[in-house]
Amino acid sequence: MLNDDIEAEKIEAGLRRAIADNALQIFYQPIINASEQRIKSVEALVRWSDPILGDVSPGKFIPIAERSGLIVPISDFVLRRACRDISRIPIDGLCLSVNISAIDFYLSDVNQAVWHALHESGLDSSRLTIEITESFILGKTENDLSQIERLRQMGVRVSLDDFGTGYSSLSYLHSFPLDCIKIDQSFVRRIVCDEKVRAIVKAIIDIARGLDVYTVAEGVETAAQAGMLIELGATHLQGYYFGKPMPLESLIAHMDLCQACYP
């Protein structure tokens, strides 16, 4: 426990330096439209390489950022930089997804942060999706719902990330304003070899269709998984099979290559 506390303190101190020095990076992972097999969107993912700690995985530093409140400046940085980056890519209609922590909604004005990011970048609000988690829905308040409604009134889409891994009731899907459900990679990983998992994924896709929201299947790593998900009706696919998270320059080169192969 003591060693864990010391490591957490080092990560928090390093994060504070990285934020002050503007040393965080953003990588982008393609999201594919299943019917067209084209890149229609990208997800912005924060990355951190510290001169002392080395590469620190988001799984380690994001929870510490949430506990310390550092998630607020990190999220603001990701929003502003990603909106600016995507607005400059010369591909019409490319959309952007950004993860926003439940802590952000409690500690800051997410609507104002989103408005500033869109205003500064010139990115159309219809091209931005804010991803939230099941934990946000479970702890929602009237103020949280109001913030989500204001985002959607701006034209911003809202996506429920990692669906199926938490404890949210299906009744929340009926009452909560959503545009997209992301199917967790733990299901995708087993979809080819496990009939019960396929049934669960099919049920999620059918529910989404009934609610008139689209689906993104995460963690697609093989052609067999992609084919099965398309057969089940998933509308969008994301994973290493289509592209790993990459810096902006690599994303642009990747998209140019994809367009050359599939004009």
C-alpha cells in the first residue's frame, strides 16, 4: 500500500508538471462506418510520456487525475486541441469523439468548455461527440441532465461508453438523452467463439436500433470480429484492425492511404 501511495504521488506530481509544461499528447483512433468501410470519425485519446516516469498508461494516470481534480485541465486541453486538430484536416464531415469524466461535470462547467473549444476551432457542433460512462448515469442529478440537454441543444452528440460493463439499468437508456451506445471490447473479444456473447451483443444492437441511436463496437482486432459485428447490425467499428491510436500526422497519412485504396 505504501509503495502504491508513493507511486500515485509521483504520478500526480508528474502530471502537474506535464500540464504546466503543455507536455501531454493527443492520439487519434479511427472509427469506421460499417456499411461504407470508411473512416467517418476519430476518438481523441490523451497520452503522456514523462522524462522521469517514462510512458504512463491512461489506466494509471486518469484515475489519479480524477481523484486530484487534474482531470479538469486535462479534459479542457483535449477538447480544445482535438477540436482544433480535426477542424484543420481537409476531409469534409470528419467527426470527433472526446471522453469527458463524470468528475468534469461535478467540478467544472462542461458546456462552457465545449462551447469555447468549438468557438475557437470553428468545428461545427454536429461533428463533436461527448463520451460519458455508465458511472455518470448512475450518479446523475438534475443538474447533470441539464448539462447533457444543453450539449445536445448546441448540436453536440452524446455517447455512452463501455456499455454492458457497469450496473446501469435499461430504464436509464429510455430516460437519458443519448445518440450512441459503445459496445465494450470485452464482448467484442469473445464474439466469434462465444454464442452467448453474440446474443448479448445482438440484444444491445437491437435496443440501440429501437431507441434510434447508433452503435460503435470497440476493440475490433480481426476480420472475423468485424464481419460478425457487421452481420449483427453494428453501425460503426473501432479497433486495432482498422488503426491503432496515432498522432495527428500519422492519422492524416493513414486517411490519405485509405482514400487512395478506397476512393
